Amino acid sequence: MQASAAAIIELARDPQYVGGTVGVLAVLHTRTQQLNLHPHVYCLVSGGGISDDATTWHPARRKFLVPIKALAKLVRGKFRALLQRRCPDLVIPDAVWQRPWILHVTAWGNGEQAVLDYLARYVFRIALTNPSLACSVARIVGLDDETVSIQCKDRKTGQARTCRLSGEEFMRRFLQHVLPRGFHKVRYFGLWHPAQRHNAARVRQMLQLEAPAKLNPPQDPIVAPLVPHDAEPVPPIEPMICPHCHQGRMIFIRRLTRQQAMGP
């Protein structure tokens, strides 16, 4: 997870790609459809990055973030360096590091709903869906005193098929995907790292300022007020246009009382 995120952040900082620090949410997956051990990482990356001086937002090009081949080589190199550093006694043949690593990069969507759809697919799922739940994707399709049958998908044909395992083999495959105590399945890097919260807040403000303004909102019919005239006004959701220059936009933060206004 660390090697993948570091490679994405390093490559995205190149001015010919993004030119800023992107946010990376890394999710660890350890299984295949047949519950075999196959560790791999899903990364949700922001569609742009913030400059080094935290003053400019650099959006990524449309449906392009970084080159896939260059990213694959960089991930492989960083993973090898981290493995040698943490496991210096582990001997791995050089031929292993000459094989190409498989990466897939695609534009996932825009807005909050796209992020939620991604997280729902990869973060909250377990190795198998509980068959007792009212869910159409329950994976356990058969069960007797000796065997368990699960539904899986053939990678070559894409067709669904049934895999029948002994009870011992099923438990062995399932339990190898239970993460150790204290291990974080989801980790944050770059702009989404907890140490970068101030820059993340700055980026949200930048993106809000870049959103198209509603200069001529439709006039609502005059109706009787629903609250007393002396009630605290509710700040508008949309940014307000500056009444002086008619170009700048104001963002409501909070209203100060008279006592607060007299403070430092």
C-alpha cells in the first residue's frame, strides 16, 4: 500500500502530468473469486493536486492521470526497495523483479456519489457475503456435512461457475483473509493524509470558488416569513456574489455576535 501510494504521488507531481500533490486512499484486498491468497491494492486518487506552496489547485487532464507503464515500473521498484529494507535476509531471485506488474487506471467519476460507489465496492465487503442476508449476490450456494459450494466468476470467460470445497479447505481459504489485529485495511496518503488536513480544507475552498455561480437566481413569489424578523438569518448554501465588484464570491463561515466581535 505504501509503495503504490508513493509511486502515484511521485509521478503525479511531475509538471507534465498533474504538477501537484494528489490524495490517495489505498484499500487492501487479499483474495480472488475462489478465495485464494492474492494481495493487491485498490487506490482512489483525487482528480488533481495542490501545488507545493499550497496556493494553486492543478486539475488532472480529462480521463488521464499518469502513464500506466511508467507507474507500473515505479511501483515495482518502490516495493522492492521497501521489501529489502524491512526484510534484509529475504532472498528473492532477480528474475522476479523483471516481470511486468499489472496495473489498471481508469477515471471513476465526479462528485461525492462516485466516491461513495467506489468505497462501497471495495472497502466494506468481506471475503463472502452472508447467505442469511437478503442479498442477491450471496456467494455460498451449497452446504452439507462435508463440503461448501461457492459461486465464483471465471476470469477468462467471465461466466459464473460453482466451486466445491471441503469444509477444512473452505475455512483455510476464508481465514487467511482475516487481517491481523491492529492492521488498517484502508490508509490515506498525500493530500488525504491526516497531517495534510489544512491543505485538504484549502482545496475544498478552491474547488468551491471554481464552481459556476448562479448570477441570476429565479425570483420566488413573495410569501409571509416563516420565522420572526429578529431571528438569526440562515446563511445561503450557494456562495454569494460580492455586492461591490459583482465578480468575487463570499463564503459564509460563521456570524459573530457583538461580544465576539469585540474580542481580539
